[in-house]
Amino acid sequence: MYAVYAQSIEKDEPLKGLGTGSQPEPAELAARPGWTTVAVKAAALNHHDLWSLRGVGLPAERLPMILGCDGAGVDEEGNEVVVHAVIGEQGRGVPEGERHSILTECYPGTFAERIAVPRWNLLPKPASLSFAEAACLPTAWLTAYRMLSYPKSGLRPGDTVLVQGAGGGVATAAIVLARAAGLRVWATSRSEAKRARAVELGAHEAFESGARLPERVDAVLETVGAATWEHSVASVREEGAIVISGATSGPNPRAALTRIFFHQLRVVGSTMGTRDELAALLRFCETAGVRPVIDSELPLREGAAEGFAKMEAGAVMGKIVFTL
């Protein structure tokens, strides 16, 4: 079957390790008790795929590895489904001794004509969502949904949230979801065009990265890391929260510990989300009329290299989706 995969680890030039072409059918995995196959109709690109090409979470001994965490398609019974990307959650579908893992780390991903996963990982695709829209949800949108949840952010309707780095998949998802949840949404970006687009998507105001804000916010959603960390710490109110799910500009900023403890800030880590949270996100999108922001749709066979290059260059506003 046709697939897009990591063929080598290239830390400094990840696109050199990108392979395209024939890969084995997932027959061995599909034969496991409780597993099934899905004919993939759409799959969304994430920064995780670029990090995989750099060897983060994917050692050379597991190559070649089909990339792609997000996907939507049709199962063996003809049902339209969305794939939850975490394999082995609650011990579901993974034999004893195997790892709980996100797709593409231990198990082949969605950038292929077919994928094998535990049946438990499949959720019904809402009829109101296209395959491309549904494919955006399991990683970036689920991550944003969990970051905004009360246990993580402490946010309630009417509060103000700052979304750093408008443009990325998680950040654009956070803007749309936060506005739909009744929050006042501020966003930052170095790009004037991305700031304007953030306002179109629902941000009440957008500021240049690092700009002094009119007032401190109740929570900051942080996916950028080193480049925006000091601004995040300076921008949150007393006893507010900074929720972190990524560090695309680097993981080791100056800690600003004095400000954190003196102002009693909460620094909260958040990664992905559960199957139940994905189900709740699907319901929210359907009932609230929320739709994922798609930067571009490209055919998997002809457009994979273009999509990866666009993401590496940072020339993205929303999700890049590959279609089959």
C-alpha cells in the first residue's frame, strides 16, 4: 500500500528522512484480538511528525515508520470513524509488555491507505464534519481542548486567555474553542497576517509577540516555549495559570522562578487527551457548530513533501490535511 514514512533520522534536516512509496499492509497488527483496519480518507499533519523525522520518540531501529497521528476514514463494517491516536490507553488493545504509545512511535500511523488500530480507538465521525475536518481533531484540537479545560487552566466563561503563537495547529484550535466557550481571547504572533487571521477566527484582539498587554490575563496557553516564555510569565495575573503543551522554539527558557513563586502562578503541563475527551470534543464541534481551521488540503501521494516543507517553514495557519 502507498504510505509516507520516516526512512532515516535526520536531526538537522528532517525532510531528508522523509520517504514515500510502498509499505507493507498492516495485516499482522490487524490480526490481533480486538484490532481492526481503517481505510484512511484524510490525515492531518502535526509538528510531532517533524520531530519524529528528527528522532524524537522514534529511534532508528524502528524505521521505516509510517508517520501521521491524526486520521479519519471508514472501518471494516463501513462506518465513518475518527481514530484516537493513543494506543494502549487504559491497557486497551496492547498485549502485556508492549508500550502505551502515540501512533508513529511504536505503531504505524495514518499517512497510508490503511491503518490497523484497536477497535476501542475508533469513534463515530459526526455526519456534520467532513473527513478532512474530523482528521484535524485527535491531536492538535484535542490538545487545545484539554488545555482549556477547567482542571488545567482554571478558566470560566468571561475570563481572559492569551494564546501564544497564533498560526500553529494547537494555537488556532485554542482560539476557536476558547471563543466558542465564552472566553475573552487574546493572541500573539510575529506575523501581521497571522494576527489578522487570528481575529477572523475569533480572537478579540491580537498583539505582536512580546507586546505589553492592556492587562494581565487569567491564563496563558503556551506551545512556543523559549521564545515566548518570559512574556507568558509576565502576562498572567496573580495566581493565574500557564498551561504548556509544547515548546516548538526550544524547551529550556530562563525559568523566571522569582516571579512564579512571588505571584503564586500555576505552571501546568498538558499532553494530548483521552478517548473520552475526544468524544466530548466531537460532540462539542457538532452541537456548537465549531469547525477545525484547515490551512490547506493536499493529496497524500503528490502533496506530502509540500506539506512537510510548509510546516517546517512555519508558513501555516491551521492544519495541513492529506487526503486519499
